[in-house]
Amino acid sequence: MPPSVVHLNGHPTTTPALSPLAFAGHAHFTAMQVRDGGVRGLDLHLERLRAASVVLFGRALPEERVRSRLRAAVAAAGPGDLSLTATVFSPAGEFTVAGPEVEPGVLVRTAPPSSGPAGPLTLTTVEHERFLPAVKHVGEVAKTHLLRQAAAEGFDDAAFVDRRGRLSEATIWNLAFWDGTAVVWPRAAILTGTTMGILRRQLAHLGVPQQVRDVTPADLPGLSGAVVMNSWTPGVAVRRIGSAALPAAPDFLEVLHRAHGAEPLTAL
């Protein structure tokens, strides 16, 4: 198993250098799985970092500089598959007004590879909307709190319902549904995951119908399956959301995993 590596701006870091980040909440990140030195949907990860940096900091690092930070951490971790998280932050810290002249820093961490839980999962429903939902930011105590609350109630995790009564996403997951013919993506203000982006384009190449529409808890009994997905996996079956039971839908899972497998690995 490759060693875990923590790099700050392309170099091994130290405890003093990390101390300003210990309680930092004004930052954003992307998480990916590295396989054979490559990443599926690398363009989506890089665009996520670029767009979020513009929103939070008013500027973004050049793409090649970000890729060099990722390559340095992967090289230091050694050969083999691994998980990688790249966090972008402002050295000016929190509770300050920093202009675009302050260049963001990049913290890269590696860990053992992951493919997520086996499932099927049960999700409770919680009324919740994330702040800046299009940004994968770090200041989200609600996600862990709601996960733990769901576990205390006997569920595996929590799915969010917005103020209009629509299912949107789960704590660290995107949601997707199957109506027996098409993949149904919930219409709501969500973080569009990189795996979700991969599946959308690869499902289109495979000719699998897709639609985006409102999905409420009342709609669940009429659907033929549900999954959650994130950088770990293109699909883990969900067998219950709230009080609604959902069928296993193995064909749905198979087509999602096949679409994900069709996405080529891109070298860092």
C-alpha cells in the first residue's frame, strides 16, 4: 500500500506550515481516485477547482501549476492506486478581505484507494440546503452532523430535501434515480459531482436516455431504483429513502458502472 503523503504547494509540509489551516473553513477542494497514475474526469476536477477559486478568491491558479502539485504528491506516494484530495485556500486566512493579488495555495493529500460502501443503503430525509451549493467548500459541519444524526436513527446516511420539497443530494453524494427506461437526475441546487459529469457524457455516448426533473419523496414509490455516487464509485444502490422502499435495479447499477468504465484515465 502506498504511503500517505501531504504536500503544500508541491513540497512535503510540516506541522508549523499546516497550523494556520487547522481551523480554516474558507477553502474548497476536489477528491479523486488515481489509478495507474491517471484520473477519470480530470478535466472536470480541474474545472471545479478553477471555478471555485474564482468564486472564493477572485482568481485561479494556472492549470499546469495545479497539475504539477498533483503529480508531485502522486510521485512521492509511489506507484499504486490511491485516493487524492486537493484543497485550495488563501494564505490570507479567514475573516480577512484579501484581494486577487493574494495567490491561493494548494494542499494535496493522498490516502489508500477507496471504492465506497457495498450497499444497499438506507437514507433518511432532512430539510437542508447547502450554502454555495455549486462550490465544494470545506466549511460544512452540517454534512457530518446530519450523517451522524442519520446513523443514530438507524439509517446509513441522509438525503436532502430543499425548501420546495424536492430531493437534491445526500451528505457527500449525488443522487440518481431510474424510471425503468431513463436515468433521472434530480432538479435542484446541487453540487454537480465529477462522477455525475462523467456519467452524463458517457451515458449520452451509450445512448442511454437521461432527464432532469423534480423528484419529491412522494414520487419515490413510482421509481424503479436509486443510487448515490461520488468520487469513490459511480453507483451504490439505495434500498430505502425515508419511508419509501426502492427496488434493487441491478441493470441500473450495471449501466452506471459500464458508463464510468468507458471514461478514459487521463495522466496527471
